[in-house]
Amino acid sequence: MAHVTLKDVTKIYDGDVLAVEKADFQIPNESFTVLVGPSGCGKSTILRMIAGLEEITEGDIYIDDELVNEIPPKDRDIAMVFQNYALYPHMTVYKNMAFGLKLRKYPKSEIDQRVQEAADILSISHLLNRKPKHLSGGERQRVAVGRAIVRQPKVFLFDEPLSNLDAKLRVQMRMEISRLHERLNATIIYVTHDQVEAMTMGDQIVVLNEGKIQQIAAPVTLYHKPANQFVGGFIGTPPMNFIETSIENSSGSPKLMFENFEVQLNLDLQSVINDLSGKSVTLGIRPEDIHVDENGRNQILTQVELVEPLGNNALLYLRTEKNSFVAQSNLANLPQHNTPLTVSFDINKAHLFDPDTGESLTN
């Protein structure tokens, strides 16, 4: 396997459309790196530049320590799994998986060995004589992955491979691809717009928005220490709540005010606002850190707009005079719509963001 390095990689399409701006990061050897972000953020463009399917406008890409900017895709020792499977309909599963090796003139015995091994890994040995039209969506995706495995490449590239599957199959295939990574010790670069896929599969996640890298970190770090408001809102389901607050100076001590409520801060957050008197900040807090609790600190009286039961818990959509936010509750007796409800914020889990730049003030 190999490590991949991007150095100030930029992609500008005709018409001065900036798709990727100065992407600069490394994908470690044997890592599972996920590129995640909303549609149009540049993640698939980065993957295609690594594969050699898109020309680089500026910057360099290295596979191991070899500059590959001018190396054609077939010579980069990578294998790519596409969203639409890209199987040959007139060929059997066996022939689809063997096709790339035949083009490279591998001996027949080695081709057969590699195909059989890949089929065994993916539990599709019984499908080798079938054609794609006789396969389910999940089976076709396994064949597409198998075709990549037989290549034994330095790097595997996955471009939203699960987006055409139903919810149950997506969960199953997520587990299978993660197990495959552990079994092969492969270097995998995986593109998705689904942050649940990113959080459950990747050991390194690159969050992108509008062609720019927002943060690169492990899943737990992204969740608990977002670098900016975009990451905090994109990572997590339901997303982080953002509440506009002001900092007022009373008796020489800055206080964080949410509407008519004073938010009692811990020492770390108090130190952040000490030099921000008279300014506004954005308070970020996740739904699970808002508790239905009439005895807790930072109590706020809200109105219940909607309750969404989810089995073992529920989402409570709440509003105050000027703000709306979501809390997650495991109450046995859920509140009714349009009723008052007192909640409290767990301020030790809260974040403060600059309302102008969106950058975190607390990390």
C-alpha cells in the first residue's frame, strides 16, 4: 500500500469556476480517509485528480514519493469503485472481475486465483457465472469492489459507492467495506456526502465546503472539537444548534446573554469572552446536551413546537421568543405540542463561534 500527498492542489474549470482551492494534506499508508461535504464541495474532483481523470490546475500529487501529475491513470497503480458500478452487462461476474487483469496480460492461472480469492472475501463465489442484470444492487456493488481488489493496487478510490443502495443495504455495505479495509490493510480514499458514512467508516476525515478544506481530524475530534461553525453543523445528526448571544458588561464582569437569560459559563468559556465585551458570539450546543431539567443550571423556558419519537428517544423542537433549537430526550412521558417546557444547557459541552468568520473561539 501507499501514502498519498496533496500539495496546494487547485482545480479551476473553464469559466473560472474554482472547484478546489489549495488542498494540502496527506493520506497515511493503510489509512481509511474519507472526503466528506455537501454536493459541489470538490470532494469527487479531488478523488478524480488523484486518479488522473482530472487535470490539476496547480499543485502536486504524490503517490508514495512519486510525483504523478503527468502519469496516466493506468500507470498510477490505483483502483477505483464508481457510484454506478460500471459493470459490463454482457460479461459474467467472473469476466467482469478478470477483465482488467486480462488487459494487462496476467497469466490465466494468476487471474483465476485472484478472482477466486476476491470472490471468497466478498462472499460472491456463487455469483461468478451470473450476468449483472441478474444481480441485486448490493451484489453489483460487491462485484465492483471485487474488480478493484483483484488489481491489488497501492490505493483504493471509492466515489460515493453506496448512494444507489437502500438504507439497509448501505449499512451492510459500510460494514463490509470497513472489514475489507482491516483484512487487506489497504489505503482507501472514500468520497461521500453522507456524514454518517464518514463518521462510521473513516479513521481520518477531510471536511470540505465550497472547494476549501474546513478541518482534517479523526471522527471523535470532529464531533467534539469542530474547527468552525460549518463543521459543527455538518457533522452530527441532528446537527449542532447555533444560538445568537451577546456579551454584556455588568459590574466589570462580562456576561453571556441569551435573550433575557444569563448563561452561566465555566472558567474556560468565561476566559474566552473576557475580551469580547459588547460583541456578539454564536453559542453552539448539540441536541443531546440540552436537558429537560427544571433543577439544572442555565434553565430556559421554551415552547414545544414538535415532538418526533424515535423509539428509545425523541427529538424535541423548541422555540423561545427569538430562537429555535432541537433537544434530544429519553423521557418516558414526552411533552405535548405547544406546551411550555423548561430545559437546561450543559455548558461544559458548549462551543463559542465568531459570528463573522464562523471560526471556533473555544478550540
